[in-house]
Amino acid sequence: MDRQGMTRCLEQVAAYRASGQKASQWASANGVSLRALSSWCAHARRWQAQLDGVVYEPAPARRCASGGFVAAEVAAAKASTAAAIRVELRTGATSVQLHWPLAHTRELAECLRELGR
């Protein structure tokens, strides 16, 4: 992507972040696809570093106080009409339980990626 394209995308990201709206609301109100906005947000730091002429170094992965391991339990499958995934994440006193439809695994991957940040 050229400098102009990066600058335009970064302006859109800045406007979205300043709005305080959910990504889906902002995207639909501004005629931008949610997928494009998500991509721009994911690349914003790298693009800004490139425009500033500095080497982009991603932040080191954060580690849990327990040494980085988070236990995940997956319940045994039950006979049901709608297949679902059950994920339980625990770290310290925090616990997250997800019951996710099997038909939407791509969205689950995105959710888990965000939880890992």
C-alpha cells in the first residue's frame, strides 16, 4: 500500500476510535465494511511506524502471572440439534466461559485472538 492509502486508512481508524462507537455501528454509518475497518485497525501501528520512518517492533506477548499457561477445558459433546463449542478460560481470579455455535468458528477465532491480547 502506498503512503496515501496508509494515511487515508489511518485517518479512518482515528475517526473510528475517537467516535467511541462499536466497530459495526461506525462502519455501517460511514460506508466502510467491518472487515476493512478491522484490517485497518490491526495494521495501524505498523503503518504509522512506516510513515514515521521507524522500524516497527510489535509489543512482546504478554504473559500471565502463572507463567503463561492458561487451562482450557472443553466439555464433552452432548447430543443436540445445534452443534456448539464450549470453551472455558481461567487465569488467576478471572474466568471466561464461551458457548459458541459451531457454524461460526471464524468469529470464535477472532474473539479468542482479541482475548489473548
